[in-house]
Amino acid sequence: MSTLIETLKHIEKRPGMYFSDPLRARSIRIIQAFILGFQTAQLTTSRHSEFECFTEWVATRYHVLAEGMGGFDIILQQTGGDESKAFDEFFRLLPEYERDSQTMGRDGILSRFCEVQDECMEEFKKGIEK
């Protein structure tokens, strides 16, 4: 298990301990910023990012077009814009993402993403034609 995933699991249990503002600690944007900072620090020693296919995986998971949106934006949209609910949803999805990253790998996630994006585009086109 990675250090980032392990750290995220600790944050899930006690977000207020990791982030100074307890009222904002359960925010998807705080998690997004934390992951970005963590990955930036890790990129000095590794070219691989554990969340490099996260947007594609989330778009596939929710079966939505990703056009211009990141994975955290999609989760926030799916939870009605509520950052606290998005925070909870991120941690609900994290074990699934970790499992799929290990079993499918980057190429498998990207392949499935392309299929789902094509399906979503076809559904979008059909909706316009009506």
C-alpha cells in the first residue's frame, strides 16, 4: 500500500487533526489540494502518480462526460455541490479506485474510460436529436 493512500485513510478518520480549520476539514477541495501537494513532493523521486487516472476512473464510475472536469469536480457535482458529502463520497470510492488501479492498471482504466466517453457522447447526441 502506498504512503499517500495510507495517509488518506488516516485523514478520513480524523480530518480535523490534519487540517487546521475543523469547519472546513471535511472538504473535497482540501483533499484535492492535499493530494496535489503530496504528489508534487513525490514527483521529485518518482514519475508515477497514484492518482494519474483518477479523473478517468471517476468519470467511468459515474458514467459521465469528463470534458474539462477533474475527478474531484465530478464527485462534487454528483453530490450536489456539497463539499462535506463530496469528502465522504471520495473516501467511499477510494478503496474501489485503489483496487481497480491495482487490478486494471493505467491502461485498463484508460481503455474503459474511452469506451464510456464514447457511450456518453452517443447518449448526448441522441438527447440533442430529440
